[in-house]
Amino acid sequence: RQILGDHVKQAGSLVAPDRLRFDFTHFTRLSEREIERIERLVNEQLWHNTAVQADITSLDNALASGAMALFGEKYGEDVRTIEVPGFSKELCGGTHVRATGEIGFFTITSEGGIGSGVRRIEALTGPGAYDYVKRDERILSEMRQMLRAQPEEEVDKLERLSAQQRDLERQIASLQQRLASSQTQDYFSDVQDVSGVKVLALNLEDFDRKALRSFVDTAKDRIGSGVVLVGAVEDDKVSLVAGVTKDLTDRISAGALMGRVAPLLGGKGGGRPDMAQGGGTEVAKLPEAIAQVPELVADLL
């Protein structure tokens, strides 16, 4: 409430000796800065090692003294209050430490939404919190060594590497498109005539899905009128792309063709009449599936 505002109300919790879960009303994701401020605020109370005060009093007196009550919870006539003097006071019947310092250390491990207007934080305390932070330090140290970076240089180096990777991916995509375009002519000898319709079905190597789409677009342009279906193995899975030139979409749909081919590979697919995509997991069956495309086209015509 000190950091996020007075609108925050407890909406549930789990408290164990070494960890906790706290649900509260709030409408936006907590920023890294807000999480750091909450951790700092809690740990400052632990460092102060303030004695925790427990008291039994009437519910009216407890609420009048400023004790926080859990919304929707039913309380008896007399209640137990727990107070960290100068910091917090609430109604609670649980077991508590004698002083805040006994908790040792506090760190938040996750934050997220669990419902409309309700957030949840999870945290560790004591040795578990220390081990969690030390694990992150080890990971950060290993990353720093891999990046050959000094402390506080890691983010800048990662951003530069990420930018370089994006640039390389764009260059690779451009080269693949050019390669697909240049190789299309090499495959014209594989075009088959099916009831007067040109059909090109190919198993291509070293093509990703984007390159397959580029190949199909180029092949459709060069064929002029026809059906194209190509497949390639990528990351131990089959990617498929099918295309039908506009003049034939009233006779055969690329989506319908994909719906026939993809199941042969243990997968599924679909799309528009002129362009469709699909895939499957049975890599070894790709040559056989490609070989059946002319027959499947004949069935659909």
C-alpha cells in the first residue's frame, strides 16, 4: 500500500516457514522498480529486527486502532492482532516470529495476474532466499564471462548482440528468398500435367517456411497457371506450403489440397484458396507425400 496505493487489499495468501504467496487487488503489472522497492521496504524491516507484538482485543477496538482486516473474512467478537510497531498492524490468528530479524532475508521470485484486478507475488525468505539470489548471481557471472563483459556492461552487450542477430536473420531471409527465386527455374522440368493443369510438387532441402512461401510465390508467377506444393524438413518437423494461381481457385483450393497432404505426415494445415500452409511430424514420409500430390490434385479437380 505504501508503494502501490491505498486501493490495494489482500485477496488471499499462503505462508510457510521459508516461502509465501500473497494475492492482492491491483490493476496493472508491477514494474521491476516497484518490485525492488517492495523488497527493499520489507528487508529494511528485517534489518531493524523490530519486536513483533501480539494482542487479544475486541474486533471493534482492533479496527479502530488501524488493524487491517482481510476482506470477506468472518471474525469473532475477540480477535488477535499482530503489529510491527511503526510499520503494520493486522488481524491474524497464525504463528509469528518474535522479531522481524528472525525472517533473515526476503526476495520476490515471481509476480503475475491470477484474475481480473488481482495480482500475485511469490517470495522466498531466509536461507532459501539467499540461495535463490546466489543462483542468479552465478548465472549472471557465467553470462558475463560468455559475453566478456565487465559488471553493468551485460545489458549493452546483449542488446548489441541481439541487434546483430536480427540483422543477420534479415540477411539470411533475403538470401533465402533470392535463392528460392533463382532455383525455381531449375525445377520446371518437374512440372506435371494433371487434366490440363500444371502441378509442381517438390521436397526442398535447407528451406525454412518463409523461404518456402517465397518459392511458391515465384513458382506461381513463372508457371503462369497451375498448382504448387513444396515441403521441407525444419527442426525435425515438416513444413508445407501450397499455392494455386488465381485463374484456378474456382476449380481447386490450396487449403483443400493442404488438408489432404498434411495428414499424410501426421499433421494438419489449411488456408486460402490461393495460399495454404501446414506441417507434420512424420519426416520420413515427406517424399511419399510429395509423390502423391498429382493424384490428390486430380481428385480435387
